[in-house]
Amino acid sequence: MTRISETQFTRSLIEHTANNKARVDKYSEQVATGIKAALPSDSTDAGVIARYKQQLDRIDGYMTTISRVKSYVQFQDDALNQMDELILRAKEIASQGANESLTPSARAFLAEEVFQIRDQVVGLGNSSYQGRFVYGGADDDDAPFDATVYDEPATGPASVKYEFDAELGTSQLRPVHITDDITVNINTPGADVFGTTIEALERLGRSLGGYATEPASGAPDGSGAAYTFPTDYTKQTADIKYTIDLLNRARDEDILPERTMLGGKMRRLETAEALLNLSKTSAQEVLSKIQNADETESVANLTQAQTALQASYSVTAKALRLTIMDYI
Amino acid sequence: MPNYTSKILGNSVSALTAQQALIANTSNNIANVNTPGYTRREIALLNRVDATSIHSNFTFGSGVEVGTIRRITSSFLESAVRDAASRQGMANIANDYLGRIESMFSLTGPQQTIGSTLNDFFSAVNTVAVNPSSIDDRLVLLQRGEDLVNAIQTTYNTIARTQTELDYQVPQEIAQINEYTKQIASLNDLIQRRKGSNIPAIDEEDQRNALLAKLAEKITYSSYEMENGMMNVSLANGFPLVAGTTSRSLDYTYTPSFGGATLPPSLEGRTLGYIVYNFGSEGSPSHLDLTKTIKGGMGSLGGILQLRGYADATNTSAFEADGELVAIATRIEALTRSLLTEVNEAYLGPDEDTATAGLQSSAGDLAGNPPDVFGLFDFDYSGVKDSDGDGVPSAADLLASGMSHFSSYLRFAVTDPQRFAAARDNDTTEGAVAFPSGDGQNAAAIGALKQEVRTFTSAGFSLTGTFDELYSSTVNFVGATKSKAETDVAVAKAAQVSAQSKRDELSAVSLDEEFANLIKYQKAFQASARIIKTASEILDQLVALI
């Protein structure tokens, strides 16, 4: 026959009640937080959870980078969009100016608008994003297009010559990791994008304004004297026509490929973003499976634990009241 | 004619005395119903032998005699209770202290763990790589660097502090153990003398039992009761703590006679104490190291020592000691050392000028200045940090500093946002450097380190993997260790409940039983009194005949 002593009896009642209370505590915490593995010892997959969390953090980091790069690329695309219109307008003026029915003075009237267009293009080339020059390569605290002078004329817009900054780093590409394995160059050196256009516009403006630009082809060296009319009228026409070729070349070889490339970059960024989103979702799913509490299960467990606790309270209260003294 | 009346009276009086003794014992049992460790007692009654036979053919007996008083106990059950208490004492220590450490590796919540700050730091480095000239992004990087260093320091310091706290607890435990063994020895003396004079020593035995139970909560020992009633207590290696009436006091020392001039440092850079017995004198001690033996056992002291770790006196590094705390701290220290050496080295970039001796950094900040040798992560040390002067932060430089650990002294070296060297030299000419402000090559190289596989080493620990893998393996280790401690607590608790239950089943007081006995004894007392009354009536009638 089992002998049950007083301490044994009360201890076991207290133990059972305490155990049930601990279970209620555990499950109510799970229900309240929705998490079953809050500390490493809560799960045998603690290391896996930590890895997934790090992966998610890394994905978030790349997502932030991608959104920044996207807005940077979008900014460049907007700039080039304007270029298209400006080149088109410059070509119209050049065609008009190349017409030999115009007198030199009529041509000179057209020069003014050409220089305005040039200044706008230079403005685009020197555009800055968040205070940093977009087309300056790695040397982004310095405007990439600097103004120097032509020998002639001494004043006026025709005297200004814009040159791409030759400092170190201006032609450097800036690669950025957008995922663990994919990098994207977020910039193009300004000379490659705007160089030819600016040269063409300067040559056009100067020709219309009555000044030759030397050498006749290739990069201007800053020299070029005023035309002597009527002797140089044909040369002026030829110079103007040359700028049409130059503008076409700038559009076909610089602007269009650059826009195509930006479009490609944007697609790569979006693909990378979509892929990251996919891996984020799958990582979150796995993480949720191993770290989050199954709500239905937790609530069911909680209810069960509560019922058990109520039962042990009721049993304890009844059992403790029983004593032989009431019967003797 | 035989005198039956006096016989009747004699028997009844003996019965009255016996029943009273029984009731007195019952009252004592009831009084001690809630006394922890109390062993219920039973009085053995003996029928008195009839020495002078009244009748030649048969004897009536001479009533009842109160025999010995006996403790209802089983040494097997008592030792099972002690073992369980020992196991529980150990498990509780590990569980309590590891719980504190575990919260530093939380898997949720806003708390900044090493894992989350490591990610944030490398993310911030990558952001600077995208936009190197942005002061805002650089300020964020500085903050993230500080966060990472803080997380490492806090985590390491918590672990190291815990080790120290555990070390501080040892002398208190030893003082209690010494007190217990001293009392056991003096109780041994009393019990021996009482038993020698044939006097039962029940209360003393109860007290000694309670002391043995308390001692078991502290350490694992083996006990042996000798024929004279004395209890010998010895450690697992046979070292006697109590031998008969003498006890041996343990000492706790930070200057053991078996140690060299310098003892190995603890995680905090102090030293860990040794539990010893001094065979020599106070002036010239001759210490016997008992730390390992006690650490091999259970009880709270066993638990404390196992968690704290044991450093062999010949060790040189804090990380050569065993124990879970040291194992966790070793991993963090490995991370710190990797930041100080490999990450700092990567931060300096490739050698810009191979013609000049030593490494000439090819990295540059916004002003074009190269970083210092420990330019990204630094440590507080007043001496020369790059002791070999080669410009490369290496493990040998760390070793030469003579510091026991670096995690507590780690510092994020960049305090001025301009000073973070995000750029690499753009000038291909050796000896000439140029750093465009928008160059983020160096930052990108640092950012890429996070996914790079490297070997993390610190004392006996080595792991080949990425920073992420080092952290997640640490989380796994902490989780598994804590989880084992929790299981140990649950198992120990179950064992303790079961052992205590078995012991109480036999030895504790049951009120039902005592009350039933009380009624039984009362009835017997009433019956004996009634017999005295009957005898008195017989005498009255005999007297009336006269």
C-alpha cells in the first residue's frame, strides 16, 4: 500500500498547479507575440533563424541600394530625354543656316539660339543629383564641363569654350553591387555623353556667328578666326553642314546608345529587385515557419493549458480542505 | 495464592506509561509535519518478560515496555534525494546564468545584437560605396560602426562579467561547505559518544542528515557511515572533507603554490581562483588543487565551476580555459580579432608603393589622406600597436601588445565622416596618389568582405566561413547550451520530485496515520485505565470480605 505523507500530498498539488501555470504563461506569450522562438534556446533552428534574418537584412540593404540607383538612373534618363529635343532643334537651325539663300547677317541671328541650346546641354552635363555632379565620374565634387576661351571673339557666347575636366577620376566608372553577384555601373563619363554634342553646338554657333573653329574636324583647339566675307561664305556653309553630321553622330553614337544602356540598366535593376523580392518572400516564409507560432495551435494549446490550470486549482482547493479531523 | 491483583495493576500501569509515550511520540510527529527533512519516528513496544513466574505451568507476562525509538528512514532513499538536489543545484546555475547571456543573442525585437549590427554596418559601408561623397551616408556609417563595436563590447563584457561573478561566488560557497563539514564533524562526535553510552542520537542524526542534504546541494561527495555511527564524507578523488570528528577546511586562492609567477587571465583579464587544501602553513602554503575534482561533480559549486571554466595554471590565454562561457566569448573574440586584423588590412588596400618598405596604403579619405594602420577598428592600448612597423595590422601585432583580450577595448576608429577612406588611389604611378571624391572602390572592397569566407581563430577555436556563419554558429551554440541547461533543469527537477516523493512516502509524517494512531493509543490508554478500575474493585471486594 502506498503511503502518502502530508508534504508529499501538498507538494504534488503545488507542483501540478505550478506546471500548468507555466504552460499557460508560455502559450499566452506565444499568442500575444506570435513568435515561438524569441531566444536561441527556444528552437533547435536558432542558427538557421539567425542566418535567415541576416539574409533578409542583406536583401533589405540591396533593395535600398537598388532604389537609390534606380532614381539615379532615372535622373540620367530624364536628362537625356531633354537632349533629344535640344539636338533636334539644333539640327533644324543648322539646316536653316546651311541654306545658301541666307546672308551672313541672317545666319548670325540664328547663332544666339544655338548658344542657348549649348548652354542648356552644358547645364545637363553639369547637372547634379543630391549636390553631386552626375557626369563627373569619381570626381563628383567638381563640375565636369569647365569654361575656357577661344582666341576669337574676345567676348560673347562664341568666345566660351567648354571642355571636359581632364582630372583623375572623371572618366571612372562607378560599379555598385545590387545583389551578391551582380554589379551595375551607375554612371557614364560626361565626355562620352555630351562631348560631341557640345562640340557640334559650339562649332554651329560659331559658324553661324561668323567664326571658324580649328581644326575643321576633330577636337577644337581653341583657335579659329572670323570669316572674311564673301570669300569664306562657302567655308561657312561647309562648316555649318559639318555640324549637322556631327549632331547626327552625337545623337546616334552617344545619346541613343546611352539611353538604350540606361534602359538596360533599369531593366537589370528591376529584374534584380524582383529576384530579391522573391528570395525575400521565400526567406520570410521559411523564417515564419520556424520562428513564428502557429496561431491556431498556440490558441488551442493556451485553451487546453487554461482548462488544465482551472482543473488543478479546483482539485487543489478541494483536496486541501479534506482532513481526518473533520470526522473524529 | 498468587497475587494476581498486583499483577493486573502492574501490567496496566506499564500500559498507561507506554500509551502515553506513544501519544507523546505522535504529538512530536504531528508537531514536525511541516519540518523539512524531518524523519517520522516510531516507538517499538516490547512485551515485558515475566521474570518471576506466579504459576508454575504458565506465565501471564509482565505488561509492556517502551523499547527503542526509531527513525523511519532509508539511507538509499536519502542519498537519492541528495543526488537529485546535487543535480538540481548544478542545473539551476547553468540555466540562470546562461539565460542572461542568451538574451544578448535575441532572435527578435529591437535589441541590437552583434548579428544585426554587423549587417547594418556592412550595409552602411555599401551605401557609402554607392555615394562616397555623401556626408549623410558617412555619418550613418559612423553610427553603425559605433553600434557594432558597442554590441560586441556589451556582449563580451556581459559574458566576462558573468565569469567574474561566478568566480566571486565560489568563496561564499566554500565558506558554507566548510561550515557544514565542521558541523557534521561535531555531530559525529556527539553521535559517537551517545552511541558509546547506548543512548539513541536520533535528533543529532536528523540534524546531520539535513546538513548532508545541504552539502549535497553544493557539491558531489560520497559518504560512509561507520559502525560507531560517525559519517565520513569525501570528494570523488578520495580527499576526505570529514573524517570522524575532524573536518578539513577548503581554501580559495588566487595565488596557488602550484602556479607560476603569472597565472592565466580570465575573460575580464583578472585571474580565476583555485579551490585548494593547504597542507602547509599560512606563511608557506602547499596547496592541493581540488578545483577540477569539484568541477567534475555536481551541486551548485560544480555548476558554478563548470560554467566559469577551469584554467590550467600553465595556460597563457584566457581562451584556453574550458567552460561554456569561455567557448562563447572565444567566438566573439575571434570576430573582434578578424575586424582588427583582416578588415583593417583590407581597409588599407593593396600596397601603393612596393618600392618603399612597409605597406603604403592605397586608400584615401575625402581629403586624400591614407588611413592609419588600425584605421577602421582600433583598440585602446597606450603602447605601439604596429609593433613590427610593417604597416600591416596582423595577429602578431595583437599578440605583441600582451593584452589578454580585445573585445572590451575595441573602438570604431573613424570619428570624422570625412576621414572614412572610401576611395582607392586613381594614380597608377607608384608613389603618387590621387583620390577623387566620388570614388567608392575601397568602401566596396570592405563591403564585399562580409560574404567572403575566412578563417576565424582565437586560442583553440577555429571556424572557416563568413561573418554571417560565425555569428549564426555562435547563436546555435548559445541556443544549444541554454537548451541543454533547460533540459537538465527539467530532468533534475523531475528526478528531485520523484526522489523526494519516494523519501516522503517512507519518512514524512502522514496526519491521517498519526490521527488513526492517536485514537488507537487513546483507546488503549482508556482500556488500561479501565482495568486499573476493575482491579481496584476486586481489591475493594476482597477487603469487604474481611
